[in-house]
Amino acid sequence: MNFTRTTGTAVFLVAALAAALAGCSSGKTATGTGPGSIDGAKIAFLMPDQASTRYEQHDAPGFKAALAKLCETCTTLYNNANADASKQQQQFDAAISQGVKAIVIDPVDSTAAASMVSRAKSRGIKVVAYDRPIPDAQVDYYVSFDNEAIGQAIAKSLVTHLRDTGVPRSKGILEVNGSPTDAAAGLIKKGIHEGLADSGYQTLAEFDTPDWEPTKAQQWVAGQVSRFGAQIGGIVAANDGTAGGAIAALKAANVNPIPPVTGNDATNAGLQLVISGDQYNTISKPSEIVAAAAAQVVVDLVQGKQVTATGGGTLTTVFNAPTILFVPKIVTRDNLKTEIIDSKINTAAELCTGAYAAGCKALGIS
């Protein structure tokens, strides 16, 4: 899922979150050479794709910074599979051969990742599923924002908006889901279904977007515009990339006004579409939060300590795995200034460029 912000903002968040996590621990970096020692450990951090700029710009730097704060002698081995499940398997096996003590993995293919987890655990290596769960394997921990809650929130927010603006129940909703190989996308989809249940609005059609590709979402929505036309009252898109694809399809078909479209990830592009009014909502979930939490979980697991909730997360269970989940926040034009600008997740300079300056002014963002 896409997430884009500038490096300066990322540094601010990483420093703050690392400090917060340090406050949750003993206040000292992990040391020792006996059983359960993490001193000098290699930790693999394996991310799924490069189309989502969040991994290079936020997740990886956030994890590295937090781990360095918790364990000065530890080394992060970072790799990105660029949406290639076979390549991720090679990276996973390479990490094992390099003697890692733990692997944090955001799987390209949640099902295919199960066998990798089994190989690592047979060698005593801790495995933490990150952002996307691995349902068919018993990972040591899962760390993520609450994906099911994300789906519920964006769908319910859309339904409320349709009702408040008097959109008749005779109109329906298109549902643009995420990748069919991503278990997190499945949770978001489940949440969307729950959020739309009993809404009174019919789901006209839905689509699982291969690899979360915006162009594939755009192509599908274009076909549905031809099929349903003015019957489309709103679109639930599972992230900002698919939302952008949906909006592009609507504009190409000269649909006016554009029906409200949801999103998720609070990317720069998604936030700008919210500012302009083309996208109705998105979800704010700074990647550095889960990255820092994952670093703390790894340190605790390797040292044989009990994992505790850190950084505002909640302990629970997902797919039989012990889990830390974080609460997502809905962002619309009504609260974008408070949740994004005033909270220093993005700056006005990043968002209020070119055609979006007028929208920022209307929202009191300067």
C-alpha cells in the first residue's frame, strides 16, 4: 500500500517514535553475549515492492533507526522484492544463510510465504509478519495497523457521506479491493463488506486489483462506468493508488460531478486529491509507527522477553498469531488540517503545490 512523504518529515517521525519506544524499554541498548543475546545480531527486513514508495522512504528508514536505538551493535539487512514472490524467497533464504536471528517480512504473496516461515523457524530464527499477515504459518508476531478496521472505516465514512448529501438509495457502490495475493487486502475487503452491510446501497460490482496496480484499477473502473453510468453513487477504493486510478477513469469518461471515492494510506497524491475534493477520504497511518514497533518486538523476541504493547498499539490475536495492532484515522477535508498538517505528518509546502494551492487556502492550510 502506498505511502509517500518527504524525508524531512520521516526523520521527525522516526526520531520521535524511536525515543518513545526507548522510553517503553529499560532505557538502555540491548547488550550481552549469553543465551538470548541480541548483541551484534543481524536482523532481516524484507519488504514487498518498490511501486509503493513508503517502503524505501519510511518503513526501512524507520525500522533501521528504531533498531539502532534499541541495539547499537545490531545490523539491519534490508531487501525489497519489487513485487516478485520468487525474488523475495531468494532474499529470505539469503538472510538465513547470513545468520540472521530474526526476519521481519511484508510478504509479496501471503500464502507462498508460509513455507519460508517454516524454514526459518526450524533453524530457531524469529519471524515477524509486518503489515500483511501470513495466515498459514505460525509466525512469532504480527505487527500492523488494523486492516479490517481500515476497511470498515472508509466504507462507513462513505455511507455516512452519501446519506448526509442525499444520494438516493437507487444508486449503488463500486468496490475496488487490493491484491488477491495480499492477506492484508483480504482483511481490508472484509472490513469494507462489513462497513457496507445494511447501508441500503447496493454493491454494483467489485474487483480485486492485481498487485495493487492503479492502472489495473483504472481499467476496471472505466469498464464499470460504461456499464453502470449515472447509477454509480460512490466508490470504495482500498488504497490511494487504486483511488487515483478510479478517479482517473471517471475524469476520462467526463463524469461530472465525480462520485465520492475512498482511499487509504494518506499518500501525498491521495491527500492532494482530498484537498481538491476529487477524493472523499483516506486513512492516516504513518509507516514509522509500525516499523518502530516491529523493531521493539524483534529485540524482545530474540532476548526471550515478553512482548508488550508499545507506541500506542494494542495486543490481540490475528490468524492465531500474537499481534500488535494500531488504530487508523480517517482523514477528510474536514479534519485534514488537524490530522495531517497540525500533527506534522505532512507540511503545507509538500501538499499545497500548483493546482492544490486554492484548495489548501479554502481549508485554512498555509
